[in-house]
Amino acid sequence: QVQLVESGGGLVQPGGSLRLSCAASGSIVSPNAMGWYRQSPGKQRELVATITSGGITNYADSVKGRFTISRDNAKNTMYLQMNSLKPEDTAVYYCRIAWPSGMDYWGKGTLVTVSS
């Protein structure tokens, strides 16, 4: 069993920054991929960024150049540094971990609100 706990969400003004964290506990074996997804009211959940246990990253076009995903494998923790935030970045941000077998786990999410 794996548990994922997100933290770091909150209210920020447009142009501001936030850093999200996702702490994983349980049986975290490699190789795996961790990722951030987000869901706004009335919209489907969408990919924000992913990072493999080997450090390969992938970003949605909407966040490229503004968000940076990273992970500390020793701490089983993933991060999302979000800069130049826009109102359209407002969403619940979810953490996910997945293995090549197809098994995956999700966190409960953390709310990010970008508003003046």
C-alpha cells in the first residue's frame, strides 16, 4: 500500500509563486513515474508534469517555462515549483505515482487559488 500526501497549496496573487510537495510512503520501488495533475471546476483532470525515477521530465504546454517538477528519491518526495502563476492555474492539484505494471495511487489533492 502506498500513501501520497500533498501540501503547499494556498492563495497567491497573479504573477506569484508556490511550491507544492508530495510525500510518498509505503512500498516505493523503481522504476516508477510520479506526476502532478490538476482539475478545475467543470473541467476534466489534466496532466501538469511528470518525472520518472530516473529524472526524465515531461510538461504540459500550458506550464512549460513556468513550472518545474523535481523529486528526491531518498525522501520519496516530489515537488512542483510554480512561478508566474495565472488565474487559469487555479485548480486542485493531485499527486500520482505509477509503475510499468499499471498500478497507480493518487493523493487527495491540494487547492491552489490564483487571484488578486
